[in-house]
Amino acid sequence: MVTANIDHLSYSQINCYMSCPLQYKLKYVDQIEPAFTSAALAFGSGIHEAVAAFYQTRLEADHIRPDQMFDVYRDTWRGAEKIRFFNGDGENSLDEKAKQMLTVFHESVDHGIQVIGVEEFFELPLGGLPVFQGYIDLIEQSPDGHVVIADLKTSAKKLSDSNAHSSLQLTAYAAGAEFMGFDLENLELRLDVLLKTKNPEMIQHVTKRTEDDLHRFIKLLYGVWNGIQQEVFFPKQDWHCAQCAWAKQCKEW
């Protein structure tokens, strides 16, 4: 049974299945190693780790400079295997872009807000399904006690508020936060977008979730899991295919 290999569910798994069911099978069921790591993935991971380091030092009542954040980015980059470049990118050009973006982030973030959680683990028990697990990027608290949960994304173009309203990851965060004891009605969600453009900037989109949103999310988890159990795996051809690390196996499907 293919589901024997799956001991938990995550946002990454759910998003992968919804994006391409065959890629989900190759990655999570067959557990085939990717042929390469795309430079965009390595870049995004490096920026994410650098920002997490910034917030972790804030949590510990300390601080970190942009150049120190870049050191974290480089350490993450060096840990990636078989990096493949696309769209004219190169290691040096991405290093310069990372420096610019991390400086913009450092200048844009509100240094007065209290950080109360970084990479906070949560899990949702689901009857009949593997437990859903995740890590909340950031939990902040304002002086009046208002709690904000944020997710950071890098993007090559500006996003709209609708991206925050429809973000499945923010919905997962909200479900995890409620299970952790936070009051959903008073919980604010925020999508922080660090733009990978010629002139980088950080744009924040604020949103909320309701109990109906969480119920719909749980129904989605059951629907995806049902597809996995029924071995509904097929390729979904779109622009992502050009940078897919399982393209060889897909062609042999």
C-alpha cells in the first residue's frame, strides 16, 4: 500500500500533490532523490533561514546585522546539493541579490514588535489520517497583546492581497495556532513578500481566517489523502515542468 511510507502530512506534501500528483508519488511515495536542486529553491531556502536567524536573535533579546544574515544565507546555499541555474541566474548574481534583499528586509521590519515564537512546531491530529505537522515561521505580539502570525515568501513579482486571503499555508498556520491555544477570532495573519526584483522591497499583506476556512482546510486534507490512498497519480503539465527535478521519471511514466 503506497500510504505505508507516509507517517505524517505537511503543507509541502499537500501543495505538491495539488500541483502535480505524479511528482508527489515520485518524491514522497517512491522517495526518488531529485536530480538537482533548482537555484531558485536554494535561494529561497537561504533567504528563509537568514530571516529565521534574524527573528531568533530577536526572540533572544539580541540582534543580527544584514551581513550576518548573509552569512546564514551562504551557509544554507553551501548545504544544497547539485544546484542547477535557470533564467540566466548565477551564483555571484544571486549572492548580490541576496545581500540587497536582506538589507531591505532589515530596514523594513518593525524592530519594536515583540517576537514570541520562531519556527514553532505544531501538529493536528486527524481521525483516519496521518497527523498533520508544520512549523509556523513567526509569531509576534504587539504591546496591546495582539498576536500576528506571519509567513515569509520571496517572489519575482508583486503579489496582491488575494494571495494572502487564499494562502493555504497561512490557513494551515491558523489551524495550528488555534490548536496551540490561540484565539482564532483575534488572530491576525500576515504574508510578508520579499521581492526579488531589480529594486527589492518588502510588502506585507494582512488577512484573517474563520472557523469555516479551517473546516474547509480539513476537508481538503481528507480529499487529498483519499486521492493518495486511491493511488490517483498523474502528471500535471505546466510551466513548472521546465525546472522539475523528476522530469526524467515523469517522461518514463
